[in-house]
Amino acid sequence: MSMKALVARDYGRPDTYEVTAVETPSPAAGEILVRIAATAVNMADLRVARGDLRQFVQIPFPHVLGADFAGIVVEVGDGVSEYAVGDEVFGYTTAAAMAAFGGPNSPTGTGAMAQYLTVRADTPFVAHRPAELSVEDAAALATTGLTARALALSAEVRPGERVLVIGATGAVGTALLTMLAGAGAEVTATAHPADTDEIKALGADHVIGFDASEYPADVDVVLNVALPGNALDDAVAAVKPGGRLLTIVPPPPNPDDISRQDITVEYVADANADLGGMSELAELAVDGGIRAVIARTYPLDDAQHAYEDFIGDRPVGKLVVTVPA
């Protein structure tokens, strides 16, 4: 049986991707087959398909893009007890070739920009989707919501603290702002001037440009979701003595390159869901502690354009792709 999927036939930019027919995957032992209802665009998808990581790992072609998903279980492999046919689920998958970048719980499976995917069942990166969380919101939150949650938990922002969010317009940044909105902190966020109203509506008290000269001084916490870990000097300078800087962008900061010893610098990468997985994220979303920010939706037939818009438009929030049954 064949299915539609967004495929890269070699390393390249989104204008080389195409929606085409490929073989529908079958679940191996320990896996589930999910009919996808919604998926979403991630920078990681793009980096893999462009070949940004090929010096570390080679992916087989044709390559089905996509990681985030929400859908319904239509088949279970041998030994699966966590799910049954008809269960609504959400989460994300990792191509087998990329599993080495994750921990032991890595959710290996097939690509999500498709009508069906297979994914390992016994991983915290897949969970039942509560009815209160729509398929579009679930797909939008899967990787970015989990990342934002891990960052917020690690930062432990307290009421009254001054927080600088570097990179607030992206999918992680917008989800993070929805979490900080209930923390009682004074939040300054970097964004394009045209996005000021949207970013303030998400919970930022102040919106500044991207130039480091606009960073406020003596903030309690810097949360970086945009700058590489080896380009944080200006962010470090904005932190007050005794404050903390947390970052999620590789490479992890080299302690020898940090010019100050009076602040805490932490790289947050919860690759094994030690801080919680999709079940905890779903609970947080249902309780209103985080919400999806969806900039635009596309049908699967236009998934290539979603990736082109992602790099061309820099939307505020997540680009979601819906998949008709």
C-alpha cells in the first residue's frame, strides 16, 4: 500500500522536496502505526534534509521529512501494550540514522510529513492525546513545547525577576512566552519591530530588537533560544551578578570561554525526557500552563511551501501541516 509523503531525494533546499507516493511503513515489534492528522515544521527537519549534519551522519534517501505528529493508532506491533488501535496519540519521531543524537528513550520511527508513520511505542516522547488538546495544537507543541517546558523548569523563574528572552518569535520562543506569562516575571523579548504587538500579546512586557546594544542590563535570567552557544558574550554581559543564563542552541557553551564566574550558565538539552515527556506536556497544556502558537496551516499537498515559508518569512509561531484522512 502506498501513501503521500513529503520527500527529499537528496540533500538540498525545500524547493527540491516533493509530495509523492511512497510505501506505507509497517510497524515492527515494539512499534505503532499512526495515521497522521497533523504535523509541523521544525528547524531540525530542515537541517537534516539540507545536509547540515552530514559530516556526522548520513541519512538514506528517499527521506520523508517531519518529526512532530498527532494522529490515531491504526496498527500495533508485537509486544506493544501501551496503545491499542483507535487510540489518539501525539509526539515526535527520530529517524533511525539520527537516534545517536538522542538518549536511550529516543523515539525512532519514520517521517511525519506523511499520511502514516511508525514510531517506537515505549518512549516518553509519545503519549495519548487528551481530547481537550486539538490535533493541530498537539502537533505544534510536540518538540517545541517540550523544549520550552524543559527550559522553563530548569530556569525556575520567580515572581518579580527580570527575564530576557533572546529569540522570542520562533516556535520555542513563543511557547516559552506563554509559560512565562504566568510566572509573574518582567519579560523583555527580542523580535522584529513588526512583531511587537504579537509578542506582547503572548506575555512579553517589553519588546526590543536583536542588536545586543538593546539588551537590558542586570537581568536575573537570560533564556537563549536563538544564538549559538559559542556566541553568547553579549548575553553573558546582560546578566546581573548571581544571575543565570540558560541556552538550548548548540554547541554547548565552553566554560573556559565564559568571561564571568559570578553567574550560572547552563545548556538545557533533555534528550532523555528526564524532566518529563509528552504526558507531562499534555497535562500542562490542558491546565493552561502552555499553549500552542500557530502562525499558519497548510494541507499536506502544500507541505513543501510550508518549509519554503519557514525559511523565507520567519513566522511568529509554528507552521502546521494538516493531513486529510
